[in-house]
Amino acid sequence: MHKALSETEGFWGDLRVAYGWVHRAAHLLNNKAEDDVLEVRRQYRDLLRQMRPYRAQPGLLGEAATQFLKVTRSYWRGLFACYDVADLPRTNNALEQQFGSYRHSERRCTGRKVASAMTVVRGPVRLVAALATPYKALKGDDLRPRSLPDWRKLRQELQKRHEERAQQRRFRKDPQAYLDQLEARLLKASLPA
């Protein structure tokens, strides 16, 4: 044990600094003070600004700063979404747990081990409804669309997905007949009227 401690002693200072960054980042993202999203972003940017000069430093600390900044940049767009959207889980684990509860409920209701194809087609509606339902009993007013144009747009998107899935089924069932039908439609469209 003493040998391991003495051999890694040179890393301790860098590890303390890197741990401080991670600990501060976690503290900022937990947002126990319940600051608004702009304040959380500002404080997080300050942390990143303090880390940038360390990228040029050789060794462990430079590598840690480079990796931390790279990963933060790739996740930046979704990093603060949980502060803008009410009841959105703050971690991927919490979000995955909610989707897992949906899969579990669907398995119990249908008896199937795999997700229903309708989850793919109607996912934006089914998942939201399933995730919202356990928290409160819904009334008629809750189900009424807030914006009729948005509701119609969503219905059109769902219908388009449904039609795409139907075409995929037709193709898998009889590929030659499906391709013959497409060819006939193409030839009919290209002929003069």
C-alpha cells in the first residue's frame, strides 16, 4: 500500500484540482439554490473559463481539462433543458428510469416482452400520456388541446408515421408487388396527359 501511495503521489495535486472541477460542476447542475437557467449557465461558463488555461498544461490535469471541455461542448444543447422544462428529470438515469417504468407497464398490460410498434408510431403521444398519468388524475380540461394548430400539426405527424409504417409492412409482405405498384405510378406520372 505504501508503495502504491508513493508511486502515485505526483498525481494527487492534479487529481484534487480535477475533482474540484467535477464537484463544482455537479453542485452547479444540481442547482439546489433553484437559480434560473441563465444564472446556472453563467456560473457554468465561469467554471469552463477557469478550466481553459489548463488544457495546454502537460500531464493528467491538461488531459482532464481537455476531456471535460470536449464532453461539455458535445452535451451543451441539452445540458440545461431540465431547467426550462418543468418536471424533466435532471439526469439521464432518472429519465431512463421513467422510460423503464413505461416499458414495465406496457409489458404488464400487453403481456408482450418487446415494445409495441405503436410506441414507435405514436411515441410522442403515448409516452407523454403514460409518464404524466401517474402523477395526477386527468380531467376533461387537461385533455383539451391548448393550441389547435399545434394539435393538428401533431396529428399530421402521427398520421405520416402511421402511413410510413404501413408502407414498410406492405413492402416486407410482398416486395415485388410493392415495387410493381411504385413503377406503375411512376410511369403513369411521366406519361403526357
